[in-house]
Amino acid sequence: MMSDRPAMNELEVIARQKVSEAAQAMIDRRTSFFDGAREIFNLRYQVGGIVDSDPDFNVFVLIYSETDHLPYKDQYDFWSPDALKKHDSEFQQTEKWAESFAISACVNLITRFKVESE
């Protein structure tokens, strides 16, 4: 069967694997939905064949856009402990909110992008 889509290059294969790993890390609670959404948001254009209206990716675009004022884990060193503490309840609310609808998108992305053994 012929496809109009070009074959994946190594960078796309890696991006798909990273999307799947980020989604699994959120499900397993090894990564917050807040940080995981940022990772998937940053990977979405590295994965070919994804349209702007992709419902699974749009879940993470929504989380990312609604929380872009909060610091990410890799930015904590640049924030004062007092400032981080002030955002504590918002972090917790963000996680509950995101978890309420993002798990199904995580499962969908894992299913779509799981790396198959050769």
C-alpha cells in the first residue's frame, strides 16, 4: 500500500518515541501533566503527519497554554522558594484539572506512536 506521506527520518522516529515516553511518564506519575504537556507541546511539530487540529496533541496545547505563567521543574532554581510556595495550590489544581482529561490523550498517543520491534 502506497502512502502520500514520506518515510520517517531518524529525528521523527526519536520524536515519536519521546512523545510516547512522555505520555507514559504522565500516566505513571513520574512526570507531572504540567511538565509533560510542555514536552509534548515542544515535540508536536517534530512528528510528521500531525495536523494543527489533532485532538490528542491539542489536549497538551491546552494544558501548556493555560499554565505557561507557571515555572517548570527545570526552572525552579531561578525562582525563590517563597514564589514557588505561593504557586503550590495552583500546581496541585493544575494537576487535578489536567489529569481529569489528559489520560485518554496519553493512551491515544502511546497507541499511535509506540515503537514496534523490528
